[in-house]
Amino acid sequence: MSRDLLVRGMLAGILAAMLAVLFARAFAEPQVDLAIAFETQAVHHAADAAPELVSRATQKGVGLLTAIGLYGAAVGGIFALVFAVTYGRIGPIGPRSLALLLALGAFVAIALAPALKYPPTPPAVGQHETVAFRTLAYFAMTGLSLVALILSVKVSTQLMTRVGVLNGLLLGAGGYVLLISMLQLGLPAINEVPADYPAVILWDFRVAAIGMQAVLWTTIGLSFGAMADRLIRRS
């Protein structure tokens, strides 16, 4: 059954990626265009800017579709494997409910919690000299967030048998929030937004970036949950 779940997870991830691309084209890409225009003005003349290796049309079209499609298939497959491992081990939770809980946990641990510490930034934000450090800090935050989520789930599972499913979930969620708060206070702060950068562009871009992740994980949770439920019923 694991193979069947894996295939369905990848299909759910690809479907989620297509919807995320549509969301990005409608809300995120316009903010990127505005940010690029601001960056071009910062160098005084467009002719002084470095030539584009990949055109914006390709970035917004085939490039965006390919990148998010591969990402969706990968995370969908991993999501299915995690579902296969956890199903039946986290209390009396059905396939659809478990898929939604896993999707919610993934969104919080992979997208929301790291973004609260190191929010996504559009073009013209950030210094070239600190790219490696910023990337390392972001992935460290993401990895620690996943570890905190796993620990919270284990504690929550053990508490469910004593205090009930709902209370166990609430206590586990509270423990995760506490761990993440401590981690975010301990990790270094990074703020390289230029003083004259338009606040509206920055805010809209960050909201759109989080929105893309919300669309991705919500679609994976709903679509995979439905497919897994039918598969498990047949089995």
C-alpha cells in the first residue's frame, strides 16, 4: 500500500503545485515585477543593470511551473510516506483528518514558523555578501522547526491516552509554540531591508509568499486525504 500512497501523494503534490502557480501568477509575480522596477531605478538606468540570464517571461511561465511542479511532486511524495508511517499510530484519527493535520503541521513547521523569523524577501532586499549566511540561517530554522514538531507530536501522542485526543493535541501544539519561541529568540536576527524600500511591495510579497504555501499544503491535505481514504477503504 505504501507504493500506492506514494503515487497518490505525488499526484496530490502536482495538483497543489498547479494551483500554487495560479496563485503566484495572480498575487506574487506582480509584486516581483514591482520590486524589479525598484531595483532598476536604484542603479539609475536600466542599461547599467546586469543583463538577464533568464527572461522574466520565462521565469513567470515555464520556469515557475517547472520549479513548483517538481517541488510539489517531491513534498507530496514525502507527505505520503509520513502519512503511511503515522496512520494508526496517532490515536483514532481517520485518513482525511490525519492528512489535514499533517498538512497543517507541515505548513506551520515548514512555511509559517521559519517565515516569522526570516520572512521571504523580494528582489533588491538583502546584501550579496550575506546570501550564504541568510540561507544557512533559514534552513537551520526550518530544520529545528521540524524537529520541534516531531517532538511535540510524540508528546501529544503519549498524552492522548491520558487526557484525551483533543487535550493531547492542544498540549502538543502549546509545546511546539513554546519551543519555536525559544528557538527564534536564540537565532540571529537579519534585517537588510533598505530604508527607502516601498513597504507596500514588501508586505504584499510576503503575504503572497505565505499564501502560496497555504494553497499548496491545503490542496495536498484535502486531495491526498480523499485519495488515501478511498484506497484504505478498498484495502
